Amino acid sequence: MINDKALLVNLEISTWTGRKFDKDATDTVVEEYQAGDNDCGRFNKALIDKKLVNEIVKLDQRARNFLYEQTVPWDNSGTRMLPTVNYFKFVDGINKIKTEREEVVSAFLMNYNDEVEKSKERLGGLWKANDYPSVNRLSDKFRFHIGFYPIPTTDFRVSLNDTEVEQIKENMRKELEEVQQTASKNLWQRMHKATSRIVERLSDSDKVFKKNLFENVEELYGIVKSLNVYDDPKIDSMIERMKTELLKYDPDTIRENNTVRSEVAKQADEILSTINDFI
């Protein structure tokens, strides 16, 4: 059962952007340029040096990228499905990012009041004290929460008549089928992306490529194997084919031997054509 192979994970991240809409400044610009509509533009202020916040934003994106790499979609709310075989790797990786982020946020909050003072000179007449939350309020804006939940099952008991229960079960079955289709499509898209890059780089003999063009396929092999929680035989067969045909030669041989390069490019193109049928 899928419940034994995977669980649901939700990553909630919020960050103070350090930007704020300034209505007074916007009105001044509209008036100065004699624009007829206040909606023609908006003036947004960078309350502090954006480099200070960007470091946190980059860590947030690292966390999201890691989540997307280790999971497949579950629903439109951002919840993802995590194979149980990936659980410890995921927890270890996401906690490392979380710890690094907490350290950066802590340093940011420690220097926050000094940065507010510096912003007076930088913003001049645009500076307003009420634009800046207190340190205590600001700390609440940097949220990073990871939640794990079991996958819902159609096997349940409720105080409804048999017809209503069967209708609920049927709706859930349809939803779970849609989830499976979405998860499978996500894996096909990953294989498509990796293969299309190989086709694009190798088809032109003048184009240079790096070793990671093929290292990505090797990494993808392990990821797809773990994320194929529905045991889709077509997905399993395709990733095996990619490993066998695209990793047959080392990158240096492909780079130096045009015959080998053409062979791999042809195999990649054939693989890509097959993958297109599933996207």
C-alpha cells in the first residue's frame, strides 16, 4: 500500500522582505508627472539594504529546491509526497538548511536596529519610523516549519449510510488517482528535462558540455527510483534505459570521440521521443 511507502510533508516558510509600498511617494510621483491615474505605478521602498534579506531568501529557495527534489506533488496547497526511503535523507538535509537559516536570521535580528538607523541616511525623506516593526514582531515573520502527515486512506468508518460512504470513497479514489497521475507526470518531466539537455548539447558538435550533464542523469536515477512510489513499470523501465544508454561512455570519451558523441545524441533523441508520449 502507498501508505507504507510514503508520507506527506508540508514546508511553511515566511520571510520579511524589507520592502514596503509608500503611498505618499507614489502620489508625489503621479502629481509631478501629471499622470491621470494613481494606479499607473507604485513606489516600493527597500527599507534596509536588500543584501541583508537576500541571504535569507536564498536559504528559503534552497529549502524549497531540496523539498522539490526529494518529493513529488500531492495537491495544490504545496503539500508534497515523500517516499519513506528518503525520509532520513530529507530530514537531515532540510534540518541543516533550517539551522543555517536560524543562524543568519539571528544575526540579522541582532543587527536590525543598527540597520534601521543606517536607513535614515539612505532613504532621506522617504524614511518613516512606523515602517519598521520591532525586533520581537519581526522575529515572528521568519517562519520555517516542517510538518509530516500520513497519506489518507479510503478505509474509514463514519456515521453515514452505506451509499454516502461509498460516494465519499469513490471521490477519494478519484482524487488519489489524480495524485498518482500528477506524481508520475512529475517524474516524466524530470527525465525529459535531463534528456533534452543532452540532446541540445550533443546534437551540435561545436557545443561544449560539462561533466554534470551526465552526472545529473546518474543523480536522477537514484531520485526517480526512490520517488516512483507507485511502482510504475514504464517509469522504472525508462530510467533504467537512460542509465544504460546515456551513461554507457564517460563524458571525456563522448567529448573527444565524435562517433560516440553522435551515438549518444541519437540514443538521447530516441529516449526523448518516447518520454514525450507520457507528458
